[in-house]
Amino acid sequence: MTYREFSTARLDPSERQASWNRIGSEMYREQLVIAPRPGSTFGAALRCQSYGCVTIARVVTTPATLHSQPWDTRTVDREYAGVVVQDTGTIVREMASRRTLHLPGTVTVSCQSQPYTLSFADTARCIGIWLPVDRLAQRIGDPARLVDTRIEATRAALLANFLRTITTQTHPAQDPGYDEAIANVLLNLIAITYQHKTAPAAADVARTRWQQVVLDLVERNLEDPELGAAMLARRLGVTPGEVQVVFAQIATTASAYIRQRRLELPLGDAMAGRLRRLHGPLGAPRPLVVRRPGRASGRRRSC
């Protein structure tokens, strides 16, 4: 984990606004212009924590109005998206003539795809998670369709509480895999938060892709005598039960599917010949040969 902090309290009041606009524009890859409430002194603080490809940003600002414009609307960076928790205070967001009220504890999605304006009536604190769009889409579908959707505080409590806790850490663990573990926890909490909003189509696509991954692995390893649910699970980093679920979705089992695919190999394949001698046509077992004591080996009966 790496982190950095910035506070306008360390600057001369005449430099605060310009410094904040520059820092915010660089961080969010947008042209930010913030204007404090008339007659008030502007102040803001930022703390960023990065866990591999995921960044958590906690922002506190005094009453102000912020205008955001993408650097270039023709080449908007859609590689990253944000999930923002409104921790304290109230913010009004205006985008494309639509107004969204961000109340304490609520969660919204930001894709930085078009200009918007934020109005802070009071000192406000928000905590945003910035992460790759593709990883977020695997959990909640296309995040762009959720930009105007506000998740209420009761549904966002698990995510909000975790973010409040982790943003107070100053000396977190540095064990191998720690960053990826935190990223996965955040993605899981986001998925729980948006569970009731996730499009069934997105879940179906993800399930189909996973099924294809498993079946492709079977096809590449048909000649491996160890091929089975256990081997597939080891290769994919899941449990044998999760592998069997894939085959149950197509009304079969791992062993039955593998046997069938082996028997469907081209007849000229040497392995296919061996398998057909072993399994018989379409997987039927070979007749069991029973020898009678004292009889010639040429005479036999099939059971």
C-alpha cells in the first residue's frame, strides 16, 4: 500500500484554490475549477491510498461549487471508474440537466464521461474508490448505466464502514498479496451494495464466459489421464464443487462430459481407438468376460 496526503491548510490562503484545482485535475484526469462560497475561506484536504490497481481517496472540502470538464471529450479515459460514498455533509450533483442529491452514507458511481457540477452547502467529506472498469463491470455490469443511481445508506453500510476504517490506517500490513486482498474485498463489498441493481444479463454473460473457460480447458487436456473435476479445479484455482456446478448447468457431470468428449474424437485418432475399446460406443461399458473353470479359453459367456 502507498499513500499521499495534501492539505490547503499548509498553504497561504491566496494559493489554496489554485493548488487544489491543480492537484484535483491531475488526480481525476479532469479539468477541475472550484469556487468557494462568497465571503468564506476555502479549505480542503486529500488522502490517497493505493492498493495495486485500486485507489481510495478521502476528500474533505469547505462549502464551495466545483465544475468538472473532461480533458478531451473525444478521448475520455474510460479505463477507470469511481464508486463514491458521501460520508458527511450533502452534495448536489448536476450532470446533463439531471440533479442528484448525495446524502450522508449514500453511494454513487462516477465514470468521468461528461461535464458535471458539484455544490457543497456545508463542509463535506466523501470517500471514493477508483478501480479498473473491466474489474468493476465483472461485479455490477456496465458502471455507466448506474451513474444516475443513488444507493441509500442502509444498503451501503458495509462498504461505507469498511472505507471509514481503512482510511484511518497509517501503517497497514505489507504482507505479500495484501494489496490484491484489499482490492478483492472492496470489489466484493461493491457487488453486495449493488446486488439489487445488477442486470441479470450481465450475470448471464459472466456465467457463460466462465462456463466456456472450463470447457475450453477440458478440450485442451482430453489426452491427460488425470483430467477430471479435481485437476480442473487446481488449474483454475477454485474448488471441485465449483467446477461441478458448471457441468450441472448443462445437465451432466465432469466425468460424464469428459468421457463423452473423448469418445467423440475423430476415429483416426490413436487415443480415440483406445478409448472406444475401453468404453465401447457412446460410453457403454465393455461386456464382462467370465471364464468357466476347466473350459477352454476360447469358450466364454458375456454377462
